[in-house]
Amino acid sequence: MSQQQYSDEDLAYHEAGHTVAALLLGRTVTRVSIVRDDASRGVHVPSFRDDAEETSEAAADKILILFAGGAAQHVRDPSMPRRQDAKDWPRAEALAGTTSALETAWARTVTLLQVPDHWEQVERIAQSLLRERVLDADQIAQLMGRTR
């Protein structure tokens, strides 16, 4: 499903999920946008490159970050079927290699975001995105209770 098919609220939670997961895994997030005609919309994680040679742990973390958008939407509304996002799912599939690995990663992602403190962070980022539309690194750090 493309970002154009999401409501603004769905898109905000989707991008907030990616943002919180990336930060929890020690990645830097420099910007997040839900502006639909923004050529650089989405979450910007400078160290997140598909072509980088990496360990299996780093690949597992990337898969979790890719799944975190859909997982946030699922945690917010468990009745919502799991969506195979047009961009995130194929990238995760290529990294995982097997259906079993994908299912394990999905469960790990949902569990991570269901932790109450983590879900509060997703809520803060999503609500701020709905108000501001774009957040920079300083705003994200403030919302996460971190200093830069």
C-alpha cells in the first residue's frame, strides 16, 4: 500500500513507528515527514543503506525498522490487517530471505512497539507529525526525551 492510500493519521503512525524503532536500535534519525508531495517524505536514517555489507544482526535490525511502520498501525488498531507496504515489505523480504524469518521479525517488531514506554514515544511522534507535518532531529530528540 502506498503512502497516498493512507489517511494522514495512518501515515503519521506509520512514520512514527519507523522513527521510534530506528532510535531504539541506536540509529540516528535526521528528519521525518508526512508531507505527501515532499520528495524526501518518510524517515531519514543516514546509516540505513540496503547495499552496505553487514552482519546478520544489522540485517535483522533493518528488517525490524522496515516493519515498524506497519507494526505501529497494527498496534494502534489490531483489527487492521497487516499491510504489505509497497516499499517496506519487499525490502524486508529481500533482507530476510525466508518467510519464517519475516514472521519472526514481524512478531519481534510488534512486541517492541507494544512496550508501554515505546508506544508512548510512537504516540508523541505521531501526534507531533499531525501538527507539524515535518520534524527535524532536534524535535525528534526532544519528543523522545533525549538531548542532542
